[in-house]
Amino acid sequence: MSFAIEQVSSVQKRLRFTVPGAEVSQKLDAAFKNLATKVKIPGFRPGKVPRKMLEDRYGKQLRSEVAGELMNLKFQGASTEIDFLGQPTVEETGVIGQGDFTFSITVQVKPDVELNTYLGLKIRYPLAAITDDQVEADILRRLQGQARLVDVEESRAVESGDLVLTEISDGDTVLEAGTMVNTAAERYYPGIEALVLGLKQGESRTGEVTIADSSAVAANRGKQFTATVKVLGIQVQKVPDLDDTVAGQAGYEGGADAMRAAVRFELETSANEAARNQARIHLLQELVKTHEVSVPAALTEKNLKLLLEELGVQAAYRGRDPRSIRYSEAQLADLRVRAEFAAKAGLILESISRKEGIAITADDLERKYQEIADMRGQRVEAIRGYIQKDGAVADLKKHLLEERALDWVLERCELEYVSENDGPAAIEAAPAAAAEPAAEAVAEKPKKKASKKAEAAEAAPAEAAPADAAPEAEVVAEKPKKKPAKKKAEE
């Protein structure tokens, strides 16, 4: 068997095969002999059916089967010399059994990327300064779990967010002698919040009040009546002021100052990583914009599949069944554009890593296994076994290589630092590509950040709907099983 490789295009190659006639005849003879031992024809013992009779009855089918076996066998041997993508296509075949058997198979391949300038690129790098107000706001958020209900001063009027102890009467009849009203979102007496806002303790106001029940919720209406609401008391959620004791209760050693320092460090670390990610995104967009790359359809479809899988995982973590997601034609078209961007970016980074000798070692893989294990709270042996069993090692190495190549190029860029104070326009003025890419889902599905290529797609202008614009499931208010009981003050 011999074969020749013909370059059809930058993303396609055609393999032309010639199988010697002697080999073909040998395969056909063996196939007909095997068929003769199995077929049952009246008047003939097994294995004694004449070849001519078998040719007449089964020849076309048998020759087709032998041709298929030969094409598979020869292509498997030749494909070790070529890295192809997707499913090969049989373009043409000769007539089997009449001398040499010839056929050709076309495959999709990665193109040779002609690298342009990728060193010394001018890339915007946003800087985020952490203010004291941001630190205090984050501390307040962390201390929310230690908040307690406290009474407010008698002289203060009711404000939105307060819990108000009220007396509700209908004319001279007291309906509720002690009902707690949540001014942020009152469920049992919708609309009563407007009556109590601005009142001080001991003051009252008359107006329309609605009593919500299951039938009213279902029909989006309620029973209305004129009521007088009197404020008996006002309470508010009070977050404790930060001191050494509170800091210790929050899990920080060294008191309040140590907690402020730790929170600032965490915020600065997060802001710096976000800034670096934004610079990576700008760099990816610039690389794709300045390189002409033909993308094999199979590679785009692979990245589209990865992107859809990642969106499904994200939906699952939001509590939504990924199987319920339906995409419109416009959304799928946009996702395909993003997948093509991912393919372009990957091909460029792969070429850069090959040219610059950037590689992923076994130690790099082990560190990644450990990182995934720490993130998921599992043993590293389990993570390594899962990835190897799932056949995802090659994809993981590819993902790591792209990340390393991207960082390698970023370190050799001319960074233009842009303060967040200059506004979003200054930061987003970074070079942008068309639209783009799929994410490398690999094995890091739980709590996984989107890949830099996926984030670059979100930053780049898209002609179609955004990647995460899948129709949201309709949220229906939970209906009470029975008429809600009135809330007493002691509750």
C-alpha cells in the first residue's frame, strides 16, 4: 500500500491511497470463502457453494464491505503521520477487484499560522486602587451574620428596611394587636409599608390595606379594606461595630486592625488578578485581530461544544436544569462566532509556544491536579484518576499551554496602565476583535472561572445575542398552601 498527501487548502489535506491488486484479491478470496461456510443454499453443503453463485447473490454487498475494511485499515495506518480533526471524508474510490484499488480521503487539519508581531505589543492594563470605603463596605458585608435586631430611638420615624410592630384596626375593631411589618418586603399585608413609612412610635395613619391569601396571590389581587395602622415599636438589623472582639468572632487574629489589613490585602489581590485578566483579554483580542488564521470547521464545532457544556455547568450551579436551556438561531450564531474566536486564539498561542519552546511538564500537570483537588475539596489522586479516565489529559495540557503562552507574551508587552478613575471608556478602548470564544472546560467544571478566551469574547463586540443570553426559566411566586396566618409580635 502506498499513499500520497495533497494539500487541498490551509485547513484540508487529501490522502490518496493505492492498494495492490494482489492484496485486494487475497482479501476478496478470504471474504468469499468465509461467506461460503456460513450461507445456506438448498442443494449445497456448507463451504461448497460455487463462487459464481455467491458473486451473483452477494457480490456487490461483499465487495463493498471489503472496500470499507481496506479503507479503514489503510487510513488508520496513514493517520499516525498526520494530525487530523473531525471526521474524515471519503471523496472517491476506484472499482475493487479489478487490479489496484485506489481511493482518496480528505481530512481537516490545523493550519500553519504565519506569526506577525506578538512581542512588544501595546496593551492597556487597568489599575484598581482599593479605597478605605471599599474596605469598610466589605467588612460590613462580612459582619452581616452577627447582626442583631435592636430597638431604635422613639424620636426616629420609620424608614425603609425597618421592622415595625403595629396595631391594625378596622374602624373601632382591633384586628391585629401586634403585627410585625417588614417595610422592605411585606408579604402578608402588601401595601401597608406605605402607611407606616415616616411615622414615629405612637403615631398612626389610615389607608387602604390588602390582605394576601393563596387565591389572591394566584390572581394577583387581594382583599382590600380601610385600616388604621398604629406604630407600637421600631426595630432594625444592627451590624456590630468592628472591634477586637468582633474581629476575633469573625475569625481574624490580631484584632480589628489585623482584620482591616487582611480584608484590604484580599481585595487588592482580587483586584490585581482582575486587572491582569483584563490585560490578557485585551492581548488575546489584539493577537486575533492582527493574525490571518483560517479555522477548520471541526475545530470551531469542538469549541462550540465546549462552550455549550460550560454554559450548562454554569446554569446547573445557578440551580437550573441545563437540559431545559434552549438557544435561538441568533444565539447559536453568536456562540459559533465566539467558538471560532477561541479556535483562532488557540492556534495562534500554540504557534507561539512552539516557536518559543514553551512547554508543559509533568510537574505542571501535577500542580494543576492539586489546584483542582483543593478547589473541589477532594484528594489529588481522585482528580488525577478522573481526568485520566475521562481522556481529558490532552485537553488539560492544551489549556495550560495556552495560558502559559499568553502570560509569556503579556510579560513582553508594553503595558499602558489605565486608572479605573479614568472611566470604563478608557479601559475598554483596548484593541477589540470581532467576537469570540469557547471556554476550555476540561476538568475544572465546578466553580470554574471562564477561560481567558471566553472572557475575551464577552469583552469584544458581538453581532448576535450574548453568550449567556439563553432564555431564563420563568420564575413563579411560590403559592402558600393555605391562607397565611397573621404574624404576632411574639413571632
